[in-house]
Amino acid sequence: MQHRLRDVMALVARIVVGATFLAHGYQKFVLNGMDKVVASFDQLGLPPIAAWFTAIVEVVGGIGLILGVLLPIVGILLAAIMVGALFTAHLSGGFFSSDGGFEYVLVLAATSLALGFSGPRYTLSGLFRGSSEKSGQLAA
């Protein structure tokens, strides 16, 4: 019972964090527009490819978290863009996000890693694994 509850809570967290990243990617592509995002990244001294990479990782990574696909890769990529945001945009603001600090991006980076390595239950990837592999994990 405890393992099932843990897996359900990981699913809930993946959906919430995945939706958050998806919303941020949507904001970059649709609400703000990539021209403004590229200009914003340029003000930080970052090349246009960094803006595009970040937006794509947020959208694809958010979907990956929600569906539970390629979780370790998704977790690492999402954490990497958050660490990048920490060092390029938020470190000088101190800790608290209310002051422009790195609190929020640090939590997203750590959560992305944790969820990326949270296991295969209740994931699309887990759905397509063999039943013998699933039954072995249930005993663990």
C-alpha cells in the first residue's frame, strides 16, 4: 500500500510540475512570442539558440513529465535549464523569488531531478513494459 501511495504521489507531482513547465513553454511561444523571449535572453548575454532550447525543453519536458516518458532524460534537461536560469538571471536577486531570486528555479530543478528518477509506475513508459518486469517491481 505504501509503495502504491508513493507512486500515486509521484504521478500527481509529475502532472503538476509538468503542467508548470508546459505553461512556461507556452508562455514563451504563444503569449510572449519568441522574438521577445530571444530579446530577453539577449539582454542576459545569451544567444538566441538558448531561448529556443529553453522553450522547447519546457514544452517537451513538461509533456514528458506528465506522460512519464524518458523521465531521467527529461528530469536532467529540465534541471539543466533551471540551473542555467539560476546562474544567468536569478542568482543576483538573492534567495527569495519575490525579489527576483533563485528560490523557485532551484525548487523546480531539484523536483525535476527527483521526478525524473522516481520510477516507472503510472507512466506511459511503464505501460509498455513487459508484465514480468512490472511484477518484479511490485515486489520491490
